[in-house]
Amino acid sequence: MNRRHLLQLLAGGIAASTLAACGRRKASEPALKADAKLLALGDSLTFGYGAPPGEDWPAKLAALTGWQVVNEGINGDTSAGALKRLDALLAADSYDAVLVGIGGNDMLRGVPLQTTRDNIAAIVRQARTHTPRVALIATPAPELLRATIGALSDAPLYEEVATAEQALLIPAVYASVLSDPALRSDRIHANAQGYEKVAQQIAAQLQKAGWR
């Protein structure tokens, strides 16, 4: 075996070891305890606008998992508003995980995407100082939110922020529910059946990630 061939084999082994190590570092988060307390930070889709009280997805997620899920969704809230109130929420209580679903109102109101991206990234960073378990729920892109037919798609910024800030991305949940007229109360909000679907899909993705 010549020296060049030996170096290639060594390099390949090092690369394989590095990839394996990266895979271990990216392993699923440990499961949350049965009585875990989660903060759901968001806007009207978290609040449950369009459904009767108690039919919001945080309440449904709590029923599905047994966790205590605190609903801090505010109708009309923006990423700037959520960022502003997060510090007080985290200081007031202890949470095992934070679920973030914000940004739809920013996009509908024409807030610059970079501003929204920066605010959501700051929310994730702040939440991660409180707990390593932070999940980012993607919201459909604004031009598709206004559509009345066809399938919706997530705005790309959510995947970008989740990757950069090491948060768990929960994709295609709002998009899939709001793509179905039978699950909507209006063009941009779910109904009770829709929020039930949101909770089911979030629970399934958290289970896949090893949170439950």
C-alpha cells in the first residue's frame, strides 16, 4: 500500500468517525417527564381563535400527552410582541420546554422578513437559556395565507432559524390544517377540528423527536 492510498484511507476513516459523532450529537432530546410543564408562545393560532374556549391546540396537546401546556397565545401578536413578553413569562415560572409559533401577523402586515427572522431567532435564543428543549412551529408563507385554494407551504425563515439556533423545527402543521377548508374557521384560522389536528401532529412530531 502506497503512502497516498494510506492517507486516503485514514482521511476516510476520520470523516466517517466525524459523521458518526455528529449523528450522536444530533440524537433526539431525552423524553420529557410525565408531568412536564410547557410554554406555548404564539399568536391567534396558539390562542385558539375560531374555536370555543378549551378547544385550542395547547389544551388538546395537554390532553393527548398528560403534560401541562400553558397557553400564552395572544390574538394579533407579532414576533416583536412575543419577544418583549417572553422574559417576564420565563421569569415567572419554570418550564421544561417552550413551543414557539409566531410570525404570521408580521408577514401579513408586511414587516420586513429580516426583522421577523431576527426577532424569532432572539426568542429561540432566550428560550434556550431557560431550557434546551425549544421547538419552532412553522407558519405558512404570507402569499399563500391569502390563497383560498391549494396547499399552503411554510415560510422558509422557520427552517433557517431552527437550523441556526438549534431548535426543533415542527414543519407543515399549520400549513396542512389551513389547506383544508373543513378544518378552518376562516381563511387564516383553524376551527375546533383543525386545532385538534394541530395538536395531534405536534404530538406526533415531538414523539418522533424523542420528547415523549
